[in-house]
Amino acid sequence: MSTSTDNEGGQSQQQQQQQQQPNLAKSRFVNLIRQYSLQVSNTMRGLKLKDRCKITQVHAFNPSDTSTSTTTTSSATTTTKVAHQGQAGYPTISSVLSNSVDPISVTPAEVLLPYGLPATDSLEPPIDPFLKSIDFVESLAELYRRVEKGSYFDKSLIYLEQYCLLSGLGDPKLLRRCLQSARQHAVDVHSKVVLSAWLRYERREDELVGTSALDCIGRNLECPKAALAHGYDPNSVFDHCKCFQTANESSEVGISTEEELTISEEDGNVCFCIGDEEVYCSRGKIAALSCPLKAMLCGDFSESEKDRIDFSHVGISRDGMRAVKFFSQYGSLGSSSPNVVLELLCFANRFCCEQMKCACDNYLASLVSDIDEALILIDYALEERANILVASCLQVLLRELPGYLYNSKVMNVFCSYEGKERLTVVGHASFLLYYFLSEVAMEDNMTSNVTIMLLERLRECATERWQKALALHRLGCVLLDRKEYKDAQSCFEAAAEAGHVYSIAGVARSKFKQGQRFMAYELISSLISTYKPAGWMYQERSLYNLGNKKIADLNDATNLDPTLSFPYKYRAVAKLEENHIEAAILEINRIAGFKVSSDCLELRAWFLIALEDYESAMRDIRALLTLEPNYLMFQGKMRGEHLVELLNQHVQQWSPADCWMQLYDRWSSVDDIGSLAVIQQMLINDPGKSVLRFRQSLLLLRLNCQKAAMRSLRLARNHSGSKYERLVYEGWILYDTGHREEALSKAEESISIQRSFEAFFLKAYALADSTLDPEAASYVVQLLEEALRCPSDGLRKGQALNNLGSIYVDCGKLELAADCYVSALKIKHTRAHQGLARVYHLKNDRRAAYDEMTKLIDKAQNKASAYEKRSEYCDRDLANNDLSMASQLDPLRTYPYRYRAAVLMDDQRENEAVEELTRAIAFKPDLQMLNLRAAFHESMGDFSSALRDCQAALCLDQNHKDTLDLYNRTQTQAIDPHT
């Protein structure tokens, strides 16, 4: 306004401005007070009742505070003018409040979005903290070749590298198989201990109430006792262990105290004096314990001529020396107490008595049973270099993770450089150990000092290039999160020098954070021009681009890798900023439909609140809290549970009966997100209801959220009200982590206590997870029929009927199968449409099958699998349309790519067929797609490419029969093309 006045230069206008100045200042001040009042109002509504009642000191109005406040939108200049209230012509607070009659209007959306809506400038994808290969298939193939040709001593470490490479795929079952293979081929005790603990950690058994760190599932693979045994026997790893055997554990020669005391002075020809105490021993037997003792007692030392030897300063008590005497006679420790054995261990180290040291080591190792004993004994073990005792203590500490990670004593053992050096001396500091520890720390708290220290130790233990690259890259990711950009850049640069190209993205990000946008852009552009472009490259470059070029990069990223979530999020927020909220929701729905994640659910909830669709927003927040119960909204500023409390004021409240009705409706419409939300609401009212936790886990598995699913299963087990129910949930935990036989055993034990639907269903499900002969299929049918006779609700009975129909189809009993599917549909198990369609198809009624799948598509919220299945019951053109829709809804489904590739191959468009698979393999390296591409290469005579794809596929599953057959055949053809 002042500029306008200067240009006009009129006296009258200057006077008019001066007259308006008080009103202008007043209006500005009114706006300021309104904004301040709105903030206070929102804050008060966000506080709990107890917080609202707290007394706070009201401070005087401070101009400097106001000018720096982030809650005002006025400029600093205006704020300063308003603050000088003592000057003539400016209003006072009282006059403003007395003259202002406009009511302060606060919309629900403003209350529910106290920190506003997200902006595109605030969005940024993380740098993934794992190795990312430029040529993933070739890297897998190389690993398989190394496993084939490597010695047994190297295999365990190769499988660990495989675990590292496959971490980016996010498949817990695949990663668990890598760890199992590493444990199977572990040679030394240290590796066995760490890998067994790691496997236990993956199941999070520490969260199961009433379990001990040393509990065993019954297999050598994870058995704590088997881990302490020396030797290499890969074939026995999956056998049952000896934990539950009732045979005597001790084979030592028994001798009573009385018998021990009957050994007289005459029987010994040397006396060891400890203070006033005397212990008579056989000179020859004591000398036989070690070379140093033999030299002292029978050599050129003066003690060889003495009958009495002073051992007062050796550091052993009378009882300890008597135990030495006993060991020299019987070769065992007898009934010595742990304190005496510790003395013996010290004595054995001092005089190099290896056999005695080994006996003490093993005995003390067998005593370690809990964290307190481990923390006490590990110092003795490290001091005396007792390898097995250290391993036993480490085993307890590791199997208690993450619970004791921040214990000061545990930190002293693992985190400090000195602690690592002490472990190194006894052979228990390794890259494997610190890889596991840093994995736990990063998952628990990415930016903690403990995480930094463990990654530093990981870097110090790294010897191979991939190990150095991983340690440096991970350290760079943590430092980047801690906003230590220069140090992060140095780590990323060192990782890139070690051969990890993806770390260049970390270098670029670090430079960008330091204000070097153009240099970051140039780095990533150089990557794109040097290597085969990948989705993450364009995603990274989009951060350093502007305007349409940024959107173009994001679109390229999605085309190359539709599983990247950042491009969808950015485009959605950009549409929000253009006030196209519905379009923003549609954009985020594109990825939320096949890849459920907390950040995408939160973003969609924000959009829905802005649209005032509070019911849908509540659904997404409840589903989000199922995935991460402690999630903080608005970039860590508000608890998700608190936002639920605020939203409750704007949505209809449901009674328990209403919730069950809603759950049935959503379950029958295949609305997994909606079903999760309803169950989460029911659990708030009844958190101890284990059956709800179990249903929750089923939905999470359906959404491919395996970690959250396993957490729900553990909670179901912990809240179970009876032993037979607990056994069922323990069985499912074992089954989902690859322990099928143990799961069957749990189901049978549960049935022996009480016949229940879930126990019979678990047993039938586990038995059906294999190729069934007619007799086995008949037994599974009996089990499912028994399950249906037991009390349960329609949701689960519908699943049982659906499974029963599937078994009947496999047995060729189509009429019985149709009856099962129709019965399931009557109780609103909508997925039974798919089974009924299969029955019609087998009866050569494709039209009826197609119509049945159309019914499923009309009812289901998640339709991708239904479109894919319907494509099997129509002609090629309609099939292509259905498969295109399936790929659009869920790009991770592999059947559409394989079908289209097979059609192209049938049309003799071989290169196009290979390219169709190659595009999908770039973001979804699937076993079946690799196998099919290998077969295409073989038919085209490209044996080297066929071998590479076979090797990559076998790296994912080394026992896949079709791939093994193709691999062997291709190897023969590569040697002799005429065969």
C-alpha cells in the first residue's frame, strides 16, 4: 500500500491512508488474534482432560516471539507494527476485543488437520538401507554359481550375502529360507549361535508370554544346545533335536564325597599347600594335566625335588585344588560347585590344562539359562577366553533381543570398540554377529547412538567388498536420517567405491541436503546414461528436477517400477494442491489397492478429512493402526489413537452387534481394509479377544503384511483363554514360519484337549499343503467335516466349506464340490464364486464359469485376482482385457505377464515375448517368470541366457523341480548343441 501511495503522490490520499491505518492495523491484529485463538482452540481440543486441567503460566505479549511464530501468516513487518501498541493511532487489545463482533468459526476439518495438509515440498522417498544390484538377475545367478562351486566352508557366508541381496524384495519367507540355509551350512559354533538366534528373532518369540530365551521348537536348526555343538553336518540340521529326550544327560563317573575323602595322604606323593590347608595329590597324575605342570613337577624346576609345594599365590582355594586332584584322577569335574569350576577354569588357563579347560568351559556353558547369569558369566568367560562359555552367554543375550539391546552391560559387550576387541580374542566378533545386531537396532530405532555404534563395528568387521558396501551404505542411511549430511556423503561415497552403484543415490541426496541441487541432478543423470535405467533412478532424479520435468521423471519411474510408492504420493499431493481432492484420492488408490503401507493410508486419510468423508478417513486410520499400533501422524506430531478420538465426534458410533454386522458385510465384499478397521474398533472395546486377533492376522496375510500378521498371531496366542486355544495359535505361528510338522503336532495336542473348529481346520490346512494322494485327501475331507461340526461363526465356516470344495475338485467329485461352494455362498463367503466357476469350467460350461466370476467382480472391493481368474474362461480378446485390468489393479500379479508372453511366443514374436517378461522381472523377480524366460531362451538357442535365468530362479528356490530339469537339460545342450 505504501508503494501505491508514493506513486500517486497525492496529499489527500496520504491523509486517507493515515485515517485508514488504525483500521488496517486493527484488522491485521484481529486476524492475528483469530489465528492465535484458533491455534489455542485446536491445541485444547487435542489435549486429554488431565492435560487441559494443568495450570500454565501466561506470559506477556512479546514482539520478538510473535515475529518468529510459525502459527501466524502475517509478515514480520506487520507483526512489529502491531506489537507497538503504545504508539498513537494504534488500537489496544481491549478495544479490538470489544469492537470485534465476528464469531470465530472453526470447521471440523481444521480441528482434525491441526498441522495442515501435506505439501509436495515435504515429500521425500527414503534411501533404502539394503544392497540394490544394477543387474539383479545376474547377481542372483552368480550367487547360485558360487554355491554350486564353493567349498562347504564358504557356503554359509554366501547364503548370508543372498539374504542381504534379497532383503529389498521384502519377502519374509524367502529371507527365512536364506537364514536357514546359512545355519544349515554353518561350520563353527559362533555362526550356529548367531544364526539360530536370528531365526528365533524373525519369529519374535520374545513377545510370547511365558517363553524362555532357551526354549526349543524341537529341531536342530534353532536348538540352543545343538548350536553349541562342534562339527559340520548339514543333513542333520532339520532333524529332531535331543532336547526332549529323557535319557541321562551326564556320563561322568560318579563318586560320593565320602569316597573322595577316603583318598589318603599315602596315596599322594606331593602336597600342595594353600595357606594352612594341605592337599595331597599324585605327582604323575597332576603332571599329566599339561606340559607346564609336567615341566614343573618332573623337569628341571626346583619343585620337582620338593614334596611340599606352596600354591598359596596361585589363586586357587583348597576346594579348588581338591577338584584339580579329582579331575587328575577321574577326568571329570564330579560334583564341584560352579564357583569351584570357575577356579578350575582359571587354574587350567594358568597351567595350559586344555582338557580341564574344555570340561570347565562346557560345564559352565550348560549352566547359563537366563540373562542375569549370562551377564555375570560373560566377563569371566572373556577374561579366561572360554570359547564355549562365551558362546553360551552370547546365545542368551542374542535370543533376548531386542529387549536387552539398550541394557548398559549388553552395550558394553557389543557396542564399544573395546568390547568388540574382547570378543575378537575369543573368536566371537564377526560380520555376521554385527549384521544381526545392527539389523535389530535399525528396526527398533534407526537414528539411535546404539545403531551408529553397531554399524561402526559392522564396518570394522567387514572383509569382502559386499560387506564393506553394506556397512558403509547402511551407516550413510542412518547418518542421513540424523541430518549429518557431510558424514553421510562420505559413507555413501565409500560404499560406491566398494562397488555399490545405488549408494550414488545417497551421495546425490546428501549433496542436495547441503544445497547442491545441480550436482545431485548431474550425478543421477550420469547413472541413467551409464546403466540400464531403473525406476529408482528416475524417482531420485525427480527430487532435483522442477515442474513438468519432475512429473515426467515420476511417470518414468512408475512405468519402470510400479511398486515405488513415492511417485503416486507426489502426484496425489500435487493434485491436492490444485484443489483436485477426488483426483488425489484416485491417484493414491492406485498403489493402496495392491501395496498397503502406513504412509499411503495416512495420506489418503488426510485427503478424506479434507473432503469431509470422516467415515472413510476413520477406516484408513484404524487400518493404519493395525499395521503400526504406535504410529504418529502428521510427521510424528500426533498419535494415531488421538486422531481416532477426534474423528469419533464426527462418525456414527457402533455397538458390538453393529460391529459384527459391519464385519460380515465387509468380509463378504472382499473389503480387507474395511474389515481390518472394524476389527480394530472391536479390539478397542475388547482387547483380550484372541479370536479377533486371529481374524486380524488372516486379513493381514491376505494383504501381504506378514510382519503385522505375525504380531497379531502372537497377541492372539498371548490373550488366549485356554490351553487348547493357545496351542492352535502356536501351531499357526509355526506353520507360517515353515515348521509344518510342529504345527500339526500342536493341532493334534489341541484336539486331544478339546475338539474345536480351529484345531481341525489347522490340521487339515497343514496336511493339504502338499501333493495329496486319494487316501490323504479323504483324511483331509474328514478333518474339515469335523471342523464344520464344531461351533464357529459364518466367516470361518465359509472358509472351511470353500477349502472342502477345493479338495473335492482335486478328487474329481464335482457335485460335492458344487454343494460346498453353494453352501459357502449362502453364508456370504463371496470368494466361493471362484471355486464354483472352476466346477463349471471342468464341466465344460465356460459361459457359466465366466458369469460366476463376473458375480465375484461385481461384489468384491479387491478385484484383481477375480479379473485374472475370469480370463481363463473367455476368448483371447476378452482374456487380454481382463488381464490388462488385473495388471492395472495389481502390477505384482505375475500370471498376466506370463500369459501375454506365452501368446506372443505362440505367434512367433519371440523377442517381444522375452521383453514382456523382462519388464516385469525388473520389479518383480519371480521364480515362475524366470523359469518361463529361461524356457524361451532355450527354445531360441540362447543357452547362456537360459542358464543365467535358471541359476537366478534356483537361487530363489534351489529345489524347484521344473527349473532343475530345465537347467540340467540346458547345461547338456550348451556342451553339445546336437543332443
